[in-house]
Amino acid sequence: MAEISDMITFLGTAGARFVVTRQFLASGGAWLNLGSTQILLDPGPGCLVQTAKRKLDPSKLEAIILSHRHLDHSGDINIMIEAMTEGGTKKRGIVFAPADAMNQDPVILSYLRPYLRTIEILKAGGSYVINDVSLRTPIKHKHPVETYGLIFQTPRHTFSWITDTRYFDDLANYYEGDLLIINVVRLDPGAPIDHLSLPEAKRIIEKIKPKIAILTHFGMTMWRAKTWELAERLTEETGISVIAARDGMRFDLARLK
Ligand SMILES: [Zn+2]
């Protein structure tokens, strides 16, 4: 068996409407292999197809985390619950989701819920445990629906994922870690302002000072501007290694050493 490691596989890097609906980029979320614990984050449209393509086995998942109920994050959550529970034949797995994903115009179908071992409702200041991985949702983001970013702590690494949000002043103060992943939908700040733009991401990276930052969840303006060139420029400007995620990219957190 290989050495114990923490690995993130990007099942998609698309954010917002057009890049998702036209599938210029995939939108399957991310698969986290944290030691022996496998977690799926934000299974957007195409997640099932992406997992099959990359030979990932949903019946091995411990948990599915939904940062918020928007379709580009939740599109495949029901089929992924079905896959995790082997069609409901095994009562297993945990789903973490904000209350409004469960209660109000729910994105998680009622008939699937008894298949799960537990459903945990995400809250601001929440802290949760999945095997030897701890998970925190420090603050409610500024986004049209209830949305949380995440801080993961494994026995080996701490990393944060700043999911969809409008920029606000102390946002960076809530997150920490050697690795920072940020959803950057827009190239420039401006309407619609419910998402982070590149200059805002830069400010956050400079404040948190991770060893490595990964940009993902790209809207049209980011995609057109060649995300890898933007990341290179940000690396030069901040002195922090910034990477633009690519569909299918596997990031081994051992690189943080
Ligand atoms: Zn959103």
C-alpha cells in the first residue's frame, strides 16, 4: 500500500452559469482522499460521469459535503447519494449541507435521506468530524443562499476552501492553512457581485499567506483570460505559489512540504 497521503482530485473547475451549462469546463466538484477517508465536495452536474471516468468509487465515500444549494454545486448530489449507498442497499455515509438545502425547495430528495447514516446541518462556527478528519465551517458567506466555506484538518495537513461568496473585509481572517483553495468566478470585480474576483482573491492570498493557493470555479471572464497565465502572474505579484486548477488535476498535499 502507498504511503498515507492527502490528495485532492478536481472533478471540475467550472463556476457560474455559462461555463457550466455549456460544459466548457467540467463541474463535478472535488474528491478528497484524506488518508483512508474519502469525501466528495459539491457534486455539480456531471459528477457521476467524472467519477466513473477517473475510476473513483462512490461506494467508498464516507461523506458528501454541500457548501450550498446552487445547481452548479448540487446538480448530481442525489445520484451521488444513491451511488454512495449502493442504491440504498447499504445505510451509510454522511451528508453535510446547509439547512436551506434540506428544508426549503430542497435539493436533496426526501426518499434518499433514509439511505444515509446521518445528515449533518452546517452552521456558522460549526465543527464536525469524519473519521480522523475534522471539518469546520467558520462563517456564513455572503451569497444569495446559505453558503459555507470549509477548513479541513487531517493528521497531516490543514487546508481551507473558500467557496462562493461576495468579498467582505474580514473574510480572510476566518480561514487558515498551508493550502488555500478559492472559488474565483470573475476576472474583475463588479456585477454580479456575489462571487469573488481575481483582485479580491489576491488580497485574500496575501492576507492568509498559504504555502500554495489553488484557484478554481472559473466563470467565463476567468476562462477566457487563460487561468494558468493569471495564476503565474499572481505568483509573481504575491510571492506565493498560485496554481490554476484544471479538470482532472490531482493535487498531493505532500507538495506543501
Ligand atoms: Zn453559488
